Amino acid sequence: MALAKYGGGIIQMSGSLAGNTFARNRYGNYIRAKTKPINPRTALQTKIRESIQVLTARWSQTLSAGQRTAWNLYADSVNMKNRLGEVVKLSGFNHYIRSNVQSLRAGLSTIDDGPTVFELPETDSTLAVTISEATQQMTVTFDDAQDWCSEDDARLFLEQGKPQNPQINFFDGPWKYAGVLSGSSAAPITSPQIAPVAFAVAQGQRVWIYARILRADGRLSEVFRAECFCGA
């Protein structure tokens, strides 16, 4: 892996070009050889592609013009960030797909009505996780004072990364769906919660998880993460 410092015409770069992958971590920019997935048709990838196909057809054939307009209005009002940290705008279609792929992966119903609150859900900087080899479970700690915890049909989606050796400091996949925590107005969810691991773990391994919050109106947060060393 080579470190890079940009200047002149190029000040930042992310993605792959000519056999090299350009990325950034907390130590700065770096370049590594591009790797090709051994199996580009895993069960997860196939399921996501199928979900996108279903949602694409639903957008054009099932949603009303008013529902599409609502998603487009939401998209026009909400700023996102790309991999370079730049502010970008997604389309209403992009937001509809982005939110509902998460719902379908969890076996939930699609959300067809566009959001009427024009902001992303807040992330949770307190997210933490501990994992046990003996139980093959993760204990997830989060801020249970956030609004989603007391909202019917609001969710916290969890993804677990493939366990790594303890000396590994950075991780960006592969990920596997680990479960979902649901809010409730009648009995607000409390922290911590237990969820099964998605990949088998062993003591001493380093494990990352990432999460997203989906509000009942279809707004999906940015990704936020936590990591830990697997316990006994």
C-alpha cells in the first residue's frame, strides 16, 4: 500500500482507476492494488440486485405521481456527502431505493410515501458493541433517548463485518446483515440489546459493525460504526 499526497490539479481521489484503488483513512490518502471479488454473485449481492429490480419496477409502475413527487421534493431538500466528503444531491428515485433496500433485506414492507421532514435522521455517536465467542452474540449499546426508539416502525439496522486479526486497523467489507432493532411508542426500546452475530467469531478477533437508522417515514441516516475485540 502506498501513501499519497495530492496537489496541483488533483486534490482528492476515491475509487478505482487503471488497476489501482484510491482511498482515505484517518492517516491520509493511500493507494492500493485493485482486487477483484472472488465471487461477484454471492447470496447477499444477488438479493440486493433482486431488491433493486423489484423497487425499480415499483417506482415506475406502482407509485403514484404524487408519491414520486414527494420523494423528489425530499431529495431536492436534503444534502448528502460522497466518498470525497463533498455535498451532493441524490434523486428521489435514489432515496426511495436507498431506504427500501434496507426494508426488504429485513423482510419489512416498502415505504412508498415520500418523507415530509426534510432532513436525514441523526446518527448515534454513542453506538458501541461487545461480542462473545461463547454465545456468538453481540451486545449493542446505543442512545435510547433518540426519537427512533419510541417511534413505531422506526428501525436500527445492523451489519457485521467479517472478523479480522487483532492487528488489523482498518476495515471496509465484506459486511453481512446482522439484524434490526425496532422502535415502539407503547414500549420504547432500551439499551443495550442482544443480536446474533452474522459471521462466526473467535476470541481476540477484531470485529466492526455499521448501522443505519430508518425512520417510519422512510428517511434513512448516514452510516455510523463501532468496533470491538471479541471476548471469550
